[in-house]
Amino acid sequence: MKTNGYHYLESGLRNVWLANGFAVRKTEYGEGISIADVEGLHKVIGLRLVERKPRLTGAEFRFLRKELGLSQAKLGKLWGYDAQTIAIWEKRNRVPMIADRFIRAYYLEVERGNAQIRELVERLNDIDRREDTRLIFEETRQGWRAKAA
């Protein structure tokens, strides 16, 4: 630890330093660090990444995914990928632009309490699971409509 701050490696990001908001404590295992309001800190880090960073690294992508409470498997399932694909993006620092943009939008939506993107993705996933082999329509006085199954 340097005297000008704490290098917050526990975040999984190499470039995060805390100027204050932490305390050094002696424990029976040696020196320990206590951080005030970790949740608030992680929110500020996440918002900084999505609003100011031109391109996310694999580690930054992983940070946002974890903050959203999503495993690699769950995120992959939401987007139509397998967990291994997500792991490769995170490990190799090659996050496709569409995934970069989407996780930013998803993170902002969750932080701001708006659920439109999440609902859309879940609705599309539900549609993918259905097996409509026949589409039936009927004409009514109001015009054509899909006939209820």
C-alpha cells in the first residue's frame, strides 16, 4: 500500500485507487483493509466505466457483469451465447462492440431502475423457447388478428 491511497485490487480492476474511505486495521493475520460503503463505491466505479470509458476491457466487462449479479452462464443464456464465450471475452480482453454497448445499457438500466431492456431480452428469450409451428390468423370486424391458441 502506498501513502497516497489504496490500490483497490479486490475490485478486479488494476487501475482503481482509493484516495480515502478506507482504514488499515491490524488483525491476527496481519494488516487488513476496511472499506466504507463498498456498495456505493462499486456503483460509482460501474457508472464511471459505462459513462466515460471508450471501450471496456475484459476485466471491466467482468466487473459490470458481477455487479449485475450475473454468472457467465446466465449472461450467455440471456444473449444467446455459452458461458465459455463470455469467459473468453473477459480473459482475452476482446469484448465485441455489441456486447460492450449492451452491458453498458443493461447496467445503466438496472442502476436507474428502468427495466425495458431486461424485459425485452426476457421476452425474446421466451419467444425463442416457444415452438409455434403454425401461425393462425382470423378476420374480425376490427380487421385481422392472431387467433388465440
